Amino acid sequence: VLVNSVNRLVGDGYMEVVLTGTQLGSYGFDLDSTSLASMITDILNKTSVARLRISSLQPQELSEELLELWQDKRLCPHFHIPLQSGSDSILARMRRRYDSSQFMKSVDDVRKNVEGASVTTDLIVGFPGESKQDHLDTKRICEAVGFADLHVFRFSSRPGTIAFHMDDDVRDPTKAYRSNELIDIGRQSFSKFRRSLDGNVANVLWEAEAKDRSNSDRFFGLTENYIRVSSEKYRSEMPIEEVTLVFNANDPYGPMQCLG
């Protein structure tokens, strides 16, 4: 069914398909002879999709078997791996099935096996019981990994969840302070990663024409490893185009520019 859906999208002119879902890496655990790896293999073997992107994977799901599939260059080298917290005690309270060491290993495995991979993540700030040391542990891992981008969310209690009944709430001003610290780390690593790509050749999938921050008309697109790129040049004739990336020092937190 999924292969047929992808073929239908390709027939309609779509160049990139994103596989997404809750606990995507656990796909097939309740089915015989089926897994995420086998599903991806089927799509690559039975469709002509130009790009296949995987939305999000948990650290414990990044097996050697799965990473080997990225030898096919149609699989986008972008890995969104939720960290949530760099503190093992907080991860345990969240009932995550990994610790900080396993997370770090998963990032190392990705970078060793997939050339040019970008790694992005999610963080939750102010989970009940989060201490100053827990926050420092999260900062340490974020600085060590050097994420291409990170998304910071402040914890908010929701009825019906286990965390709703936990004590040791973190005060809102503390959440705000810690959130801002992590956002700042994220901005610096965002800029550093893009600076490291300056002069690299990449394939950009052009998406749409829009206004930039200076209200000028530009075309915007995405590289294989999920880097936003903008161009003053008209780009609709070739949906996927090879360009040279240019870091924009005047807008280090915005899209990269390009030559070609």
C-alpha cells in the first residue's frame, strides 16, 4: 500500500516523500517479517522517488542495518533524533528508553556511517524535578554534539499524563532562563554548522518563491541534509538543482545562499 502511495505521488510530480509517524522506528514490531528497514528498502527498490526523507528516529532505533540503507543517495542524510534532556535521571523520569550515553553513540554512529549527515533534535526544559545540574548536563551534550538545529520546548503539565502527577515543578522564570540558554546554544551551533558547509556542492529542491526579511523576492529550497537555501535567480525550471552553498555572514541564522 505504501509503495503504491509513493508511486502515485511520484506520478503526480512530487520529488520528495517524507516518512513520518509516532515511533516510526518501531514500525512492523507487531507484524511478521516487517520493519522500518524493510519498508524503506521496498520504497527504494520499487519506486523512482528522487528523495526519501525520514522524519524522526529514537536513539535506540538507529541500528547498523538501518544506517546501511543510507548508501542509497536518495535517502536524505538528515536525522532528527529527540534528546529531550541530557540528564539520565530526567530521561528516566520521562520513561525514555535510552540514556545520554546511548544518545551520544547514536549520533556517532550516524556521522560515521552517513557522509554529510546533519543531526537535529528536540529538548524539553523544566520537566518536573529538573535540577540545575540536570540543565547543565543538557547544555554539555548540546555543546558536544553541535546540532545542525534544535527545538526547545518548555514543559507544561497536561492532564492524563504521568508527569501531571509529579511533584517538584520547575518555576516559570527558571524555565524561561534555561530555555533561553539552550536557544542561544542552538543558534550558535546552527550558524557554525552552516558556516562549515560554505563552498560545498549540494542538491537543492526548490519549493517556492517568497519574500525574504528585506522584502525582496527570492526562491527557497532545501538541501538533502535539510539546510534552507535562498536564491535571487529564477529557479522553477529545474526542481532539483546542484549548487554551491554560500554562508551569509550578514544573516548567520537565516538561509544559506548559493552559486550556480
